[in-house]
Amino acid sequence: MSEFTDTVRAAADAMREVFPATPLLRNAHLSDQYGADIWLKREDLSPVRSYKLRGAFNAMRKRPDQDLFVAASAGNHAQGVAFMCRHFGKKGVIFMPVTTPQQKIQKTRMFGGDAVELRMVGDYFDDCLRAAQAFCAEAGGHFLSPFDDDDVIEGQGTVAFEIEEEMGSPPDHIILPVGGGGLSAGMLSYFGNGPNWTFVEPAGGACLHAALRAGEPVTLNKINTFTDGAAVARIGERTFARLKGVGLANTLTIPEDRLCTTILEMLNVEGIVLEPAGALSVDALKDLGQSIRGKRVVCVTTGGNFDFERLPEVKERAQRYSGVKKYFILRLPQRPGALRDFLETLGPEDDIARFEYLKKSARNFGSVLIGIETTHARNFDRLFADLDEQGFTYQDITEDEVLAEFLI
């Protein structure tokens, strides 16, 4: 047994005075779907609906004489720090990006109460990180990193301890998301190379993948903040030191739109609310195929802080990825009956979800922005074939990122 293992177990024992172990639940739906024995480590059911309070607890319990804790967070770490500041009776100043979902801001205020001050700075996590570190140096507080801190890594490693305690031994395969690397570094350091590992990142924030290719942490030029709990531009120095040997073959990057199909599936089929980062491990099952059949697999669902105002966007992204919703520009002759001719090309399962048409004077044709929803992606093959046969001119803009963001 390593020294790290001992300290993780001690941290887990201390945590039990504050909150219980999160459930490890076998999921029959996913097990049947993938031919494996699939378990969900439900970090979305912690008191702050994510695993982040573990690292905050461990770091703060080791500093009983520190009065001020400063943090930067896109949401979940903020809630964990706020919860623990109130628990330990400490003052917290938490910097959050202006773009943080309101649900996470409100929950942070609720957990922290009078013990915590929130400061909204910058559009991205890295902007508020710099502001938080500058303030901390000036105010003389302790900066509590969301991931790049040995005590935080140790605290997140308690997830692995609870899995082992519940199962009696490590599972065959562990799937978990990577943002800054705190959870993955802690769990890998605890279990070592016993299980097979899959480290999952959003395609728009794959900082571990970039670091493995470069052999060192690198800063991504651009990140997609949709998966806000895992959208980090640069993996931590301390976390990468523990993860640098995992190998690219054990990493996956997940398209954000595909991730939305899993969020909806877990909500509609299982009644489980997962934020985008929390659904990464479950979505990764789609890519593992035969490699997990018959195996005992644990997916760590890292968070459930989902703002339901985002649900229409999630549904939209899922439909577009699944091919059952498309947008296109249609050139329509400006004559009576032209619209009726187009409507007659639609099938019984096709539904108009968006229609914008402006008649142009002194022109023979007008342009229509149209969105069509259908029940099966193959219906669009028939629709486009009928449009071609009848001589309609159209342009599919579903995958045109610039046009889609501007028009849709």
C-alpha cells in the first residue's frame, strides 16, 4: 500500500463526518445495451451535485489556521469551495466567468451564504483564474486550485477508494472525464494500472490529448465552453505529472453535439440529470464496443448541475447530430402556388420547425430559411431527392458553423 493510498483513505474517513459516500449503482439499461456489467459512480448525487467538494474539503481541513480561501471556477469547484467555507467557518472569495450558467451561480451563493463573496470576471475560466491568483497574492489568502493542487488531487482520489470499498476490488475498466485532471490524477494514483482506463474529454477542450502529444502541458488556442465542467484550456502541471504515462490510446475526445444525445437519453430513459461534463463517461461507451463486453465497467458521472434553460439547446444539438433535424436555404419562385409545391414534397413524418421568408420586390425568386424535423434521418434522402426532381434550388447549412450560429 502506497503513501498516497493511505492519505486518500484517511481523507475519505474524515469526509464521512460531513457527507456520505456517493452511490455506486449498477445500470441495467446500459449493461443490456453494451453487453457489459456497467456501474455508475454517482458523483452527481453528492451534496453539491459534483465530486468537487472532495478536493475542497481535503485542502481546507489541512489548513485550520487559514482564514481566507480564494478560488476560480466555472461552477462545480465554486460550489464545493462555498459548501466547505460555510462548513469550516472560513471566508471565501470565488471568481467565476461571466458566462457561467445561472444555475451554478445561484447554487454557489446558496451553499456559501454569508461566508462567500462571488466575483464575476472574464468570458473564460482562464481569465478569472488570473484575476483570482492576483487577488489572492494581494490579500494573503490561500489559493485553492480546482485541480492543480496535491491536496485537491488527494481529495478527488477518494472516489477511487469508495469504488474499491463498495466492489471489494478494482473494476475491469474505469471511464472518467478529464478537465484540468484533478479527478483522473487522483484516481489513477490510487488504483495504478490495475484497471483499464479511458480518459474522456470534450472535442472542444481536449487539453490532456494535446499535452500527451506534446509531452508537456500546452495551452489550447480555442476552447468550446459548452461542456463547461471540463472545458479547460491547459491541463495542470501537477495533474499531468501523474497522467503523462496514460498513452493516447487510452484517451477519447467526444463531439459536443453527440454528447447531447447521451444527456437526453439519460434524462428520458433513466431519469438521471447530468450536466455535459457529467455525461462524458457514459457517452464514451459508444466508442468502446467489443473491448468492454462482459467486463465490469465503472463510469464516473461527475456532475448533475444542469441548467434546464439549456435543454432546448441540448435537444437541438442532439437532433442535428442524429440527422433528424436540418436547416437549409431554399430559393422559392415568387409566384402563387410555389409554397404549396414545396409543402407537397414533405412526407408524413416531416415537420417544419423554422420558416422565414421575405418577399422581394422586382425579383423572380426569394430565399427561405427553413428548419425541418423528422423521425428518421433517412427521410431527408427522400426529401432532397424530391426537391431535386422538381427543380428546387437549396443549400443545406446544418453543418455550416458560421451560418448556423448566426441564423439559428
